[in-house]
Amino acid sequence: MKEQISRWIGWILVADLFVVLAAFGWFMAAVLGQSMNLNLGLDLWYSLWNPLILPAISVLMAGAIASGVMSWITKKLSAKDAGV
């Protein structure tokens, strides 16, 4: 059960990573377009910052921290069980 939950969390974090990378790519293209006086959706990107992009970044960071903590706890518990 723990492995299945861990696997699902991993897949969610991978999907979230692609959302964050796509948002970053869109931002870079929109800023570049803005500098060339092309409208590539920078205003739309800004309007999506609070409801979509910021939470995606926050979930990615929280997931990375939680994954590290779970790995550390698992390592400590397995070392304790081994008697080290």
C-alpha cells in the first residue's frame, strides 16, 4: 500500500513538473515576444500566476521536501532495524 501511494505521488509530481516547465517556457516566450512587440500571452500568463502557476510550484516544492523527509525516515528506520 505504501509503495502504491508513493508511486502515485511520484506520478503526480512528474506531471506537476511538466506543468511548471511548460509555464516557465511560456513565460520566457512571452517575455521575448513582449520585447519584440509581439503579444504571446504575457497578460494571460500573469492572470494565471496566482490561481494556477504558483500552486503548481508550491506543490512541486512541498512534494520534493516530503519525498526527502520520507526517504530520510525510511533510511533511519531501516538502519535502526539492522542494529547499526
